[in-house]
Amino acid sequence: PEMFGGEYECSYNFSHPLENPGFHLMSFYSLDDENPHIENVLSSLENATSIIGEGVSGIYLPPWVGSLNQIERERGYWLYLSDPDTYEFNNGIANRTDMSYQLHVGANLISYSGPVSTSVEGALPEGTSCYSIIGEGQAATYNSGLGAWVGNLVQFEPWGGYWMICNDAEEFAFQGNGPLPR
């Protein structure tokens, strides 16, 4: 990515390949806060036909129609592509690494706010009520007997979307992912 400006004021130009047709569980690491409308955010994708968030969805007829009108930084999404494509975004503001999430009881479809991959153990705050995480083709569950996360999901990835399943409502922030790159 290309960037300029100070910490949390950087503007990025991203190119993110989506190499397979079908559904991608993802988030949008960089957004234009001035225009987070679905038409703007997905304008570089020629093969996107639908997008599903937690309780919302949109389909490209054209134009984009449905209950999903704006892309949110804190949310994860299932994006459907009819063919491989590349997501390109110019002059987007990257997520803050200290971004907080308001999680509710049950399943929460969220983004990952870190600029680099971070282990599940290193990313989750001590004492979280979240006990299971589902990513695209991977999952992990906290085993209290072992005192560890078990499963094939071992780290959170930038651009990733994740289902966080929690026992309690809580404010949540990822840990250990460091400052934004300068």
C-alpha cells in the first residue's frame, strides 16, 4: 500500500486480490469515511454480485439494492464474486489499531483491525467472554481445560472477517497488533 500523512491520518492506496470466485469472508481495512456507501466502496470490483453482513445484505442488479447501504469498519462481510477480481481503493483511511467493537451475546460478524497478522492468543484481550471464532474455512474454540485456543484458525489476518461467538455483551478491542505502519 502507498501512504502519506501522520499516524491515523494516513491515506492508503490498496490493491487486494480476490483470487477465487465464490464467497469471501472479509472486511474492508481501508475506507473513505466521507463516502462509505456500498456503490463507492465496491466500485473497483467488476465481478461482485452480492454482499451479506450481520443482518443486512445487498445485491447488484445494477444498481446495488437491499438493506446494506454503507460499509462499516467494524463489520465483517460475505462478498460474492462471479469470477476472480481485485479490490482496489484509492485514498482510503486505514482502520485504527485501537478500534473498539460493541459485541453482543451470540454471534458477531466483525472485521479485524490490525495491519499485520496476529495470533489468536495475542489478539484477544484477557477475560473476553468470546469462546469461539469462525473465519473463512477455519475456526478456533477456547478449551478451558487446556487453557488454550484449539482449531485451525491460529491468527487473525488483515482484510479478514470473523464470527466471534460470545457469552456476554462486551466492549472489545484487538490487542498486540501494534501501531499503523508509517
